Amino acid sequence: MLEVDIAGQRGEFNYALSFKSAANVTALFGVSGAGKSTLIDAISGHVLPENGRIAVGDSVFFDTINRKNINVRKRRVGHIFQDPRLFPHMNVKRNLTYARWAGWRNKKAASFDDIVDMLGLGDLLTRMPASLSGGERQRVAIGRALLSDPRVLLMDEPLTGLDHWRKMEIMPYFERLANEGGVPIVYVSHDLDEVVQLADHMVLMDGGRVLHHGSVAEVLPKVHGQFDQGKHAPSALIDAHFESIDPSWDMTWLKIGRQNFALSEKLEPRAEPYRVRIDASDVALALNEPRGTSFQNILYGRVLTVEKMGSAYSDVTLSIDGQPIIARVTNKALNEMSITPDLQIFVMIKSVAVEMAL
Amino acid sequence: MDAILSYLALSDVETSAILLSLKVAGVAVLVALPLALLVAFLLARYKFPGRTALNVLVLLPLVVPPVVTGYLLLIAFGRQGFIGKFLFETFDFSFAFQWTGAALAAGVMAFPLMVRPIRQAIEAVNRDWEVTARTLGAGRLTVFFTIIFPLALPGLIAALILGFAKALGEFGATITFVSNIPDETRTLPLAIYSLLQSPGDEGGLWRLTIFSILLAVGAVVLSEVMAQRLKRLSGESDA
């Protein structure tokens, strides 16, 4: 359980941040200047709020009422930065074990061999940081943080600055970490795809305040407006179960509720649902069952709410067998089609526009 | 050939001056090094009252005429000096007219040249590494010895060699503070000076001059080799 309720000032920047999360992975999401890094630094102890409380599990890091402020090195926070910050004069093994030989942390810590295996670092142990690729360095930094026996892992945009392929290289390790659930993770990002892929709980921040927090599925539809003046449509997160692969078209059939859903990508069969992100601008609505359209996915849903986003368009939230999805339509269409709550309607989704979360 | 070799052969007096110089300069830099490291670290990493004053004090021997430095040392550490008197009366120890006095003069003169490269090396150590080391549980002292010290090592070596070369060549402060006593305070430059004062031994003059140059070249080559080796060790050359 992560509890944060802090307020203070950092230079010109005022912040008052409050949320609780019991999730394995809590994502802090917001534009730069939202206060994400301040929050991370407050948890690690590099920033002291003027008042409030920070607790991770049973350990209270900071509490102004009880005049408590645990020293940085005693908080046992595994901090992973955007820049891996490996010590350049030590080989990978010395870097990994730094907390053990320099920080006196060896009790209860995860096994060295397990972490080396998990992060695929076995062949790198004698290498110097300068000879590693960006992705390898970040993996070593993660291993080093894990081996410091952390109470919480703070990841401050760990993938920013890496190219697409390096991200793809690291992402599976993050997922394994998230799924193992040993240490709670606070993940800072301004990339929605990363958040969707990794996080269970999401904290939406702006201007030093928490706007919304809750499950990713709850908060995701609220990510719009303040981040791009409403130009960018919100998106919905849907759980889809693997059904089958259509080898002739290299497509995968998923099931949303009882309805089939096609994806133009081959996925591995698995029991747990895939997360699918659908942008509101990729969703179209039709009163009658459409025929002869390039939309691969035509589902049947029920209108939940209609929210006017301005004079030109509205966001319609629909339920597809209980899963919420958002469609952005023009107000003209809204009017002509008489879209109101409880209306049963066909929902068309461009299959190619689906963002796949592993 | 034999004639050249015999011409280059050092006399006992010359050998004594060279060995004395190595001893004086060696002791001077080895004693000055930890102190220079401390001062460089304070100047590089902390803001405190008197920081500017300390900075000026450290640089002073570099800008003040060496004779003045020698005179100030005499006032402070001479047998009648306020520190010298105390040392003599309590520990029966005196710098005056001793090789230790020559080492003190050489150390003081070399000090600013030693602080500077160490300070620059420490300032070049990215503070992010220190922050990271602390989140991994290292205390301040551990951070110093595991992160700052090894990464600033090239600067430290540079300081040692630069300081050693400066100490070998120190003249003005030494002759003012501890005079020019054979086998005690007559270091290489002082011996050359003495030979210049009494013409007739051009051979000795040349031998000491050549030796001075060889020592200086040796020190520079050594510092280059060390710098290269350290660079390779920290893997920077692979980047």
C-alpha cells in the first residue's frame, strides 16, 4: 500500500498531491511540470514537503504530524532514472551488488542469481558500463535497484530517450517485474502505451495536483482535454480474451464479452485477457448494421453517457457487454442520429487502430 | 665513449643533492596530498562561510613571491616563530635548517598546484552518481571512497606528479626558510645555484642540469601513461 498526502513548494512550483494505491504498479501520468518528478523525489527523500505524510506498506517515510523523516539511505527506495546512472568505473557485477558491499543491504534481499536470470544479465557481468547498449544499461540499473532490497521501486521515465527497439527489449522485463508483484512499483511516464501496458493503478496529474486516480480503466478515459486542449480524443481500455488465430490473414480473433473482435496482428494464445486500447477517434457509430465497410469490427453496444466536448463534437461512452468504450462523434451526427443514453447501437472499430497491450 | 660516461658520472656531492631532492619532494607531496584532497573536496562540493578565504589562502603561494612565502615560513616555523617555538619546546622538533623544513617549504609551494587538478576532477564527477549511491544505502564516507575518490583518481595522480615536479624545482622559499646547507637543505636547484656562484665546475653544472631535465621529462611521461591507463580502466575510451 502506497499512501501519499503531501503539500509544499519547490522553487516557484506549488504542489498538493494526495492518493492511495494498493496496486503492484502505480502509474503517475501527466505532462512535464505536472509534479511527477517532485512526487518521486518526495518518496525517495530528495525533496522534503512542507507538510503531509508518505508511507509505503508499514513503513512511514515522512510524517509532519509525528515529526518523522527517514533518511534517504534508510528508506530503501529503488530509484531507476531515465539515465541509468551506472557507476562507470565498476563492471556490471560490482554495479549490481553495490548496495550489498557499499550500502550494507543483504538481509532478505532477492537472490543475485534470480535477478541476473530474470533480467538476462548473465553474459554481461564482467563488462564495463561504457561497452553496454542503452537497453542493457537500463536493465543493469533495474537489477541494481532490485538488489538493494527495496521497499518500493521508483521508475522515473525509465524508457524515455530509448528508441523503439530498446523499449521493446526492456518492456518484457518490466512486465515480469510487475506481474511478480514482489515490490510495489511507482512508474512515471508521459507515454500512455507504457502506462496501459504496465500499470494497474493510475494517477493523473497536472499543475502539481492529482486530477484523478483509480484503476487504469477508470482513469484512462479522462486523459484528454487538459493535456492537449481537447484536440486529442480520449481512449478506453478493454479486456479481450484470446479466441483464435486466422492464419490466412495473419489476424487474431479476440472476444470482448460475447462478441468477436479482430486484430490485424498475431498474438500468443493465453488464458488471461489482453488489454486493448481504443482511441475514441477510431470508433464510429451506426444505427443500422453496416454492410460493405472497411471497418473489420462491428460490435453491438448500448449508449451510457453523452458528453458535449464543445460546439463541434461530443464523446459518447458506450457499453459493449459491460466493457466501456468511447466514441468521438460530431454534434451534427449526434443530432441526426438522435443518440441518447440507453440507445442500442452498432459500434465500428478500425481493427488496425487498436493499441495492443501485452 | 668512456670519456663521455666518466663525464656524466655523478660526484658524491651531486648524488647527495639529487637523493636529497627526491626525499624532500617525495615527503612534501605525500604529506600534502591528503590535505590537498580534503581542501579540494570542500571547495568542490560545499558552500560554507570562509570558502572564498580558503580558496585565496590556498592560491596564495602561487602568486606571492617565493621569497615572501619563505620569510613567512621562517616567522611561523623558525625556532623563534610562534609555531616553531611551540614545536621545539613541546616535541623538541624543529623545521629550521633541517631537510624537513625544505620539505615543508616545497609542500607549501606545491599545494596550490595539487589542489587545482583534484578539485577539477571532483567537480567533474557527476553528482547523480552520488545521489544514486545514497539511494542504494551508501553513507557519505562510503560514497566518497567508492564513487568520488576512484573517479577523481586521474586528477589525484596529476596532482601528485605536478606537485612532485614543483617541489623538485622549489628554490626561493626553501633558501629563504632553511638556507643552503649541504646534505641537509641543498636540493637540486640549490646545488645548481651554488655551482653558479663558484665558477670552475661546469661539468657538475651540466650534469645536474641534464638530470633536472630528465626528472621533469620522466614525471610528464609518467603522468601521461597513468592518465591513459586510468582512462582504459574506467572504460571511457570504449564509449
